[in-house]
Amino acid sequence: GTTDGFSMHFVQPENVKINGETELMVHLKMDGHPFEKARVRYEIWTDSSPDNHTSIDTEELVPGEYTAKHTFMSADSFPVQIHVEDKERLHEHEEYEIVVGE
């Protein structure tokens, strides 16, 4: 379910290449303000191997901005599900897709 006032904006990485480190960044807000101190992780898999999921924890370097680095090992479409939890009961997730070229 969606929590009132919560918003998520994933910065879609462009020109993602195999074996290059890609920065994944998501901005979280609650009622228009940076949503701080959440537990945010990226869950990544591929269309060609949907059972093999990678989970990556993020760092909050700027208030409400959660980043992680990931190296994609193949040219494929990678669904990315972003999970957000807080100390109370919030649990949000949204799915995006990253396409990796040669």
C-alpha cells in the first residue's frame, strides 16, 4: 500500500555498460520533505534469470537521497525493485527497469 505523503523518485541511469560501476540513486520524500533514516535497498534481477536476485543496501549521504553502486555483468534488462522501510510500519516498494548495453 502507499503511505500518504510518501513519494519516491528513482534517477534512471543512462548509458549503462557491462562491467562498469553504475550509481543507483533514489530520492525519498514525505510530505514534501526529505525522508531520512529509512532502510532502503535495491533488489535486482534479470529477465533471463528471474530466480537469481541480488539485494544491495544503500547509503544516505544527503538527506533523503539513497545511493548504491552496482556492476552489471551482462547486457540485459534488469528489473530493479526499490524497497523502503522505516522504524515504524512503512514498507513501500516500486519497480523500475535498467537496460544494460554492450
